Amino acid sequence: MTASAQDVLTYVQTLENTGFSHDQAIAIASGLEQAMDRHIDTRVTREHLDVKMAAINARFDAIEKSLEKLEDVPSVIRLHTWMLALITVTLVVPKLQEWFPV
């Protein structure tokens, strides 16, 4: 007797022990077995889950590495701020002095 058949038989006996008739217990167990067999391909094994989780972790690691490049952004922004200040002082201030003489 296969393990599946043994499980169904045990389930039928459990149902009978709780008050179901033999025919009812067989019908319930048969329906449950058919439903499980129909969806057997959607079950996830531990190995499958581990492989998928490893792939997800690898993607997160790649994202983390690309985000590390953003650590230089504040220094670049600071540089651009100083460059704009220099442009303002050299170009805009003389023009303002020309328009509004003191």
C-alpha cells in the first residue's frame, strides 16, 4: 500500500471515528485527495523556496551595491552649490552693481 493510500485510509478511519458513515468518509477523503492531486504542481518544496529566496537575496544585494554609489551624491551636490555660488559672484553681482549703482 502506498503512503498516499495509507494516508487516505487513515483519514477515512478518522472520519468514521468522529461520526461520519463509511460512505461519507470515503467521499470526503476522495474529494480531498482529488483536490490535492489537482494542485500538486503548485506546491512549493523547501528546495524550491530556498532557490527563489537566494535569487531574491542576490537581487537585493545588487540593488544595495547600486545604492552605495549614491553615497557620493552629497559631495557632488556640495560641489555644484559652490560652483553656482562662484558663477553668481562673478556674473550676477557685477550685473546687479551695474543696474543699481551704489
